[in-house]
Amino acid sequence: MTVATAQDNSSKTLLEVRGLKKYFPIKKGLLRRTAGYVKAVDDVSFSIRQGETLGLVGESGCGKTTTSRTAIGLYPATGGQVLFHSAEHGDLVDLAALSRKQLKPVRREISMVFQDPINALNPRMSVGDIIREPLKVHGLDQGSTTDAEIEVLLEAVGLRAEHIDRYPHEFSGGQRQRIGIARALALNPSLVLLDEPVSALDVSIQAQTLNLLLDLQTSRGLTYLFVAHDLSVVEYISDRVAVMYVGRLVELAKVDDLFNTPKHPYTEALLSAVPRPDPRNPARKIELQGQVADPANPPSGCHFHSRCPYARDVCKQDKPELREVKPEHFVACHFAEELELLGVSSPASAKPSLPTSS
Amino acid sequence: MTQTSTLSTPQVTPSQPLLEVRDLKVQFDVQRGTVRALDGVSFQIQPGTTLGLIGESGSGKSVTARAIMRLLAKNARIVSGDILFKQPSQDPNQATNQDAVNIIKLDPNGKHIRTLRGGNIAMIFQEPMSSLTPVYSAGVHINESLQIHTNAKRTVGAQLEWAIKHTQKLSNSEARRIAINLLDRVGIPRAAQSIDSYPHQLSGGQRQRVMIAVALSCNPSLLIADEPTTALDVTTQSQINSLIKDIQQEYNMAVLYITHDLGVIAEVAQDVAVMYLGRIVETGQVDDIFYAPKHPYTQALLESIPRLGKVRGERLSTIKGMVPDPFSVPSGCPFHDRCPQMMPGLCDVTVPSLKHVTANQQAACLLYEDSDDVTLSSHQVDMTHTTSESQLSGSQVSGSQVSGSQVSGSQPDESHV
Amino acid sequence: MTVTNTLKKATPKKSKTVRQSYWQLAWWRFKKNRLAVVGAVIVIGFYVICGLFAEFFAPYSLAHLSDYLEAPPQQLQFIDQAGNFRLRPFVYGYSEVVDMQQMRRFYEVDTSVTYDVYFWVRGEPYRLFGVIPGDIHLFGTDAANPDAHLFLFGTDRLGRDMFSRILYGGRLSLLIGLIGQLLTLIFGVTLGAISGYYGGLVDNLVQRSTEFLSAFPDIPLFLALAAAIPPQWSPIAVYFMLTIILSFVRWGSLARQVRGLVLSLREREYVLAARSFGSSDRAILFRHLIPGTLSHVIVIATLSIPGMILAETALSFLGLGLRPPLTSWGVLLQEVSTVRAIRFAPWLLIPVPFIITAILGFNMLGDGLRDALDPYSRN
């Protein structure tokens, strides 16, 4: 578990997750005895550096949402450490070890943006009250001065100051997401967990929102943990990307390395499955057999072995550890060095070049 | 409307479209007023091909699908238009002189539309087996609304066998045998056992496979797939899409594939229609749409999506603003207030109609309004690419030109209302 | 620390455009629903006339006993014996006739005696809300003439004016509905919300006790509880006890509904958002969850007040609820529970249309509220 401590000397580590575990008990029978565990997060380690974006991808049920929420202390962890560099505490704190009360000051430094712009905003509260709520919770609401701050914030996310008195139902999906982003920024956090922030938005709105997130990152020095299933979006926004499969990290690398020279067969298959808006260069599809394993009853050894086209006997028995095969490229595969896997590195010329419209 | 049908009758060509939608207008009556969900939609699908219908929310793509199935909500009205479907006859002797049925003219609850739905046109949805109350039996659903799919309390086999028996009048054991074969065909592992499982025991991808099996059970000539993979993961999505492609060839089905995902469209469709606010703004072959898009909306849409392999750090270009509220659709071209090439005094006044920009590409944009010839010469590069194809499908083009000019004739009046 | 440090001071430019808050929108939607408005008018009318100002609207007090026992309703007249139209309405007096064969007494209209009906008359003194003294009644007969009487809905066995009794009876029946429902709300919403939000042991406890309560058949439970009220208690104490009993039996179903709502609201991402920036459970419960159920609860409450009123009516009718001298609609109906009364004094059934109207009013109002309070109904 020596994984991923920051090596880049220019930026320090903001959040370091070590051997994180989150098990959900399966209750059975009349007495609700625990019959087993769903290992939603099973020994996951990664770190996020100040100012970077770490993308966390995987298919539904792989545990990426649970991982991210446990990693910011929203869910209590079953095991492991979450070391957060807290400005409030002036030091490293282990979020997994703190009580809810102790966590409260740290909450100001970590915020969240959600997927569903309808569910994430209370329909009965005005936009101003929605953004004011986190300030209120921390006793920072100062009436009219706060109003002015909220108006500035609204403008910063591309809304208008007079929207402060409106209600969520008056906005479109993209605007609601902006309100959610404004709320996430109200406490001026250092780390923002973006949980599928654009997947519920229309295509033309996605780009606006992604650009906004990048602008805010630059202007406010934010660090993002970006959870998504859409690989093209993740590639666009992330500095480094972690791929999850059934509760474990299978690969973690810089975005270019991961997309161009993936080292894990699952990453390869995932990349090949992404539909490309380019009819002349369709991806060579690697069709996986079967379906994502059940995290309550995962396969032995490497969780992916039953679907892996390269699997050998050893994969059925031994769990591969996440190890660094190249600088800053971590893979959990026994044959990471041997396999020649296909990335997305399509030559630039093959990209559809649009006519500059007349 | 009578004019339209007289125009189309002389078009006796080998590639008569399987489905032709002409100037379809659908309105929804809600308390706040009337929403023009579809405002003059025209397109055709050739037998055995896939038309990708792409659009953002509110563009009317799902309404189009439901209008074809005559499954519109109660507050929807089909104001005008034709939906001509060439129904293959069971009797081979009649097949030649079989005229296309106009689905608009059918009683939405009548027997004819039900035989079409159950037999010739099948539909698969975004959320397989989740949209219905489990109170009704699967049979009721087939009869009533084609939402066959979704009885959570019946096994997969029971539902599939019912569909088979309903359409093919077979014995129980025969139907079961066919059902197992179908499940096997759509890639359900251990079909003979899986047939007795309940929907909740299957994964999302498998449920969609079962839905495809149910759709196939009636041997349709047209499959309408309304966002069939939107709820699925990428790897599953790619499996389902390649399944749809395979069975399309095997059964020689035409597919109307509705999605908001440009990537998916590029992989599944031969022809593409781009919708915006209840209108088709551009149609063409998939290659033209992606490499030589003509309508500013299509261009902007293609520019705004993140693509794998795109240089990182580049800002995505965006479309300003958002899709307008259906109650406040802008005057003139519905896209004009978001359009980077908006021509003041023109685009905000005149409603553009779908016109040929190249031989087999149409766009509804005033940039191309002045003269077809001028526009063609300004895109010579594209021309060289498209002319060769236009020769191949020249007959198809002439057919669509007729309907295209029909649309342009009727629309300006509508805009003043 | 907060937004201030990183952001330049904004020039607050508040536009004065009319913004529609959630409640304004709801009000707007409500106004558009004609049936709901009718229901609201009925309900408010009943509460104003019976609940607040029965003393003023009723010509007689509850204690007023006249000499006319079971007299039929007097009809307002505008045309006198001579055939002249008179603007001032009047009623004819009664003459008492004794039927020796049936051994009963009845009244015949005596057209020789007329009593003018006046508005805004001085009559029996009363204290409005128990405090404000007054003696003005909306209408009545000349106080100077002690023989004059006005029984629009007839009189009962003891010679009391039915019209006045219906108004006073309505007061108790409607109040028992309102107060009882209020108590139910307090029990139901609090326990339901806690049960839904915390889950676990608390949830189990609340759920089991509601199940326990709902497993009892209603009427026997009422009977047992009502029978347990000591007979020597004052009627007012009985009244409050009855209210508590009614709400005690009924909070369970409301608690279940609130729990269900909270369970679904708890999963909303805005609740998770609140937790993510450190809101306490209490804050989440009171800022998000309970307000979230509010519209639903208002609707349920409105729709179940009729049930309360009917339950009171039924209990009193069975003789287990309110007892004379208290007057409620149920008590009034109890008095017509004999065939004899229905045969010879059918006007004693006049409370029935009042009960029906009030209950229909509540239902129309409740339905209207349900449509108006849904925040996502856009129309």
C-alpha cells in the first residue's frame, strides 16, 4: 500500500486515501442477522493533489460513488484511512477516524455537486436560500451582506444576480446544475466532489458546464474528484484517471497514459466501448462476455478474470495488487507488462474536421 | 394533404421507402397553452436501413416515435401530416399492389393499428420493464399499448410466449420453443433456464435483450428504438447496439434509432436526421452529417462534445443559451437566438424550410435559402464526395425532394399564425 | 473564509419584477380551480358562522326554552292575508291543537297573529368568544313583544330553536374536527418523520405501535375509550377527552404516510447535500424533511377532518360521545333516533344537509389543495 503518494514536488497532496474499505452488511431472516457483506469499496488507495482533477470511472455498481462519498467522509468507512490536508485544522486529519461532530469544521473545505439537478435542489427553497444554507449551517449567514455575496457567486457560475429570489422549477437543467455548483462553492472549499455532474444534461449544455467547471478550477484553485461513467467527459476534464471494477481500483494513471496506453484489459475494453462520433473511424470493439460481477459475491482472484480475454489460471486464484508499472501508472493486473493493449490514440488527422462555416 | 399523396404516387421506384413521414405536426394541449411538439417533420426510412434521429430534450424525437406508433398521450393532437407505412402483406400475391397505409388515418385504438404495432412495427424503450404497473397482465399491455414489456410479476418466458402466441397463433409448447430460440438469439445465457426468470432477476442489459426478443417475436419490418441504451453502461451499450445491428441484417429490418448521443448515432446509423424544437433541421447520410454538417446547430453540436483523443486543455466550444421553453419558441428560425451565424432581420423573421443543400443532404437554414446552386458550389469539397453517392441513390433523392418542397410550401403560412 | 474573501463586493441590483414564490404559485393554481374555491368558501363560511359568531347569527341562545314543543318550521311570509306585498318579512303565529285520538299536541298556523322579522335586533345578551358582551342578533323578532317567536327550522322536544341549535352544534362538531386533526398532525408528523429519518429501532417501535392501533376495530375501541370517561366529568372535559381519543386513534395512518414521504425525501440529493456541508439531523429534519411533507400533510389533514366530524357524529349518535346539554351535530341527530321523531317532527333531520355540505366542502378544498401544492405541476 505504498501507492500514490505525491511525487510531484510542485503540488502537495490534498487528500490521500489508504486501503479504504466500505462494506454494507446483507441482512437476512427474521432476526436480521448479517449473512454477508457487499464489498462496495474493497481496499482502495489513491491520492489527489492540490489543484488537480482526479477522474474516477467505472460502470454502474462498481463502487465509484460509494468510494467517493466515503473518501470525503460522508459515509463512515469500514476500514482504512482518509488523510485530508485541512486548512481548518492546519494539519492532516483522518476523516475516517473523526466523529460526525469533529468532521463538521472540515465539511467547509469539501463540497459536492450532484448528478440530478432536479433532486439536488429543494424545490421549496429559493435559489438564495439554497446557496445560503451551507453558510447558515456554519453560522456564517450575515443577512444582506451574504445576499450580495450570493449574487456575486451566481454571476460567477453564469447566472444572473436577480435569480436569487427564484425557485428551482423556474430553471432549466443546466441552470439548476449551476445553482448546485454555486452552492458547492459557497463555503469556498478546497476539494469538490463532482458526482456525474453533466450526465443528466443535454449535449449542448454539457460543454458549457464542463467549461464552467474548468474556469472555476483555475480561478479558485479548486481540486476536483470527478466521478463519471462517460469516458470522453472524464478524459476531457481530468489530469489523472482511476478506473474501478467491482469495488477495486484496476488502473490509475495520468490521463494521456491511461487513454493512449492502457495497461489493464478492463480499461481497454471500456475504452473500446465508448461510442465515437466519427463514422469513418469506428473503434475496434472488444466485447466483454457476461456482465459486471455481483459485488456481494465477486469472483475469486482478479474480479475481472471471468470476462477477461487474456485471463490465465493465476488470475482465478491470486488477487493482483495495484502496482506501479511505469512512473505514475498503477495497474492491478498480473500481466500488465506483457499485454499489448489498445488505447484510443487515434491519429489527429482522422478526427472529423469541421468545415469553417461560410 | 391530398396534394401530397397525388405527388407521391408516380414515384414508382425500386427503393420505395418503408416509412415516410410528411409534414407531421403534433400539438399538446396543456393548461398553459398549446405546445407544438412537432412542427412539420418529414423524413423517410428505406427498408433494411437505420435512420438515426438525434436531438436534445424537447426536440420532439420521442414524440415522433410515439406518433408513428399512435401511442401519443391523451392531450396530444396530430394536427396534420401523413405517416405512410408500406405494410408487407402476408399474402405474397398481394404484396406487389399493396399501397402504403397512412397511419394518421387509422383509429388509434382500432384493430388495424394494433396489428401494425404487434406485427410490423415494434418498439423498444429506454427503461426496459420498469415503466408499467404490474397490475395488468402482459397480454393486456400488448393489446392496449404495446408496452408489452413490462410485467414484473411474470417470467420472461411467459411474456415472450404470450407475444409469440398472440402474433403467430401457435401452441404453448411451440411458442415456448420459439421463445427459447429467440432468447438464445439475443444472447441471453442459458436461455432454456433463463426463460423462467423474472425481470428483476436480470440485469439492465439482459432486460433490454429480452425486449428485443419480444420485438423480434412479431418479425417486424420496422424497429423503433427509443434511447435503448441510455440507461445502460458503455460496455453493455456496445453489446446491445451490435445486437441490434446483427438482427437488423438477419431480419432485414429498418430501424428508427432515437438517441441524444452523437457517438451512438455515428456507430449505428446510415442516415441521420437532426431535430431541434420539433423540427428536422438537417438530414443526410451519416458521413455527411459528421464530416460536412451544414446546419449551424449540427455544426455546433459536433464541436461541443468531448471526444476521446481530443487534445486536452482545449476549451470545448459551446452553444450559447439553452433550448428554449416550448411555450416561448423564438420567431423565425427556432435556433436563431443561439446561432453564431444569425443574420439579423432574416433569421428572426423567416422560418427556414428543409432544402437540399447537396444532392442528398438537406438543411433548414436560411444560409442556404437563396439558391441551391450557390450553396452547392461553395461546398465543392463535399460535392465530390457526395455526388458519387447521389448517383447510387438518385431515385431516393427525387422522392424526398418532392416532400421537401411540399414542406417549404406549407410552412411560411404556419409561422404567421 | 467565506465567499467574501474571494469575491469582490457586488453591487446589489435587485430587480423589482414580481417573483412567484412557491406559495404564491400554489395560491395562483388554487384560485384557478373553481371547485376548490367553492369548497374553501363553504369551509370558511361554516367556521365563521358557526365557529366564531354563532351567538350573533343565531336568534336564540342554547338555553332558550320556548313554550312551543316540536313546533314545525315557520315560513317567512312576504304577502299578508289581504294580499298586500310587504317588504318586511313576517311569520304567522301558532295555535296549539291537541289531537285527543293520537294523544298528541300539534300546531296550526294562526294567520291572525303575525310577528315581524327584524334584522340587527336586540335579543338575548351573550358574550362573544366568552368575553365581548353583546345582545345584537343578525335577525329575530321584536324583543318588546314577549310572545313573538321565530323558528325557521322548527323546535325540538324541549322547545328549543333548531336553527340556533344547528349553528351551535356546528361549532362543536367543526372544532372537534379541527382540534382533533391538529393533535393528530402533531403526533403523526413528528413520530412519522422521526421514524422515517432515523429508521432502525425507533422506526420499528413507531411502526409496531401504529400497527397495534390499527389492528383494533375502530368502533369497539371508541366504545371502550369513551366508556372509560368518568360520567361525573363536566361536558367540556368529556369534549376534550373525546377529541384526544379521536386523534389518538387516528395518528397512526398519518404517521405512516409521513414516514413514507420522509423515506423518499431522505434519498433526495438535496438532503445528502445538506449532510455534505455538515447539517445536523435536526436541521435536516426541520429544514428539509418536514417542510417537504407539509403540502401533503395539509391535504391529508383537510381530507380527514370530515372523518373526524363524522366520527364525532357517529359516537354522539350512539350516545357515547358528547352528551346534552352540549350540542353537536351528532347530539342533534341522536335526538331523532326514534321513529316517532322522524314521523312527527321530520324537521329535526335538518342538520343532515348541513353535515353533508360541510363534508363536501372539506373534500373539495382538500382536492384543490392537493393539485395546487404540487411544486412540479407546471400548469
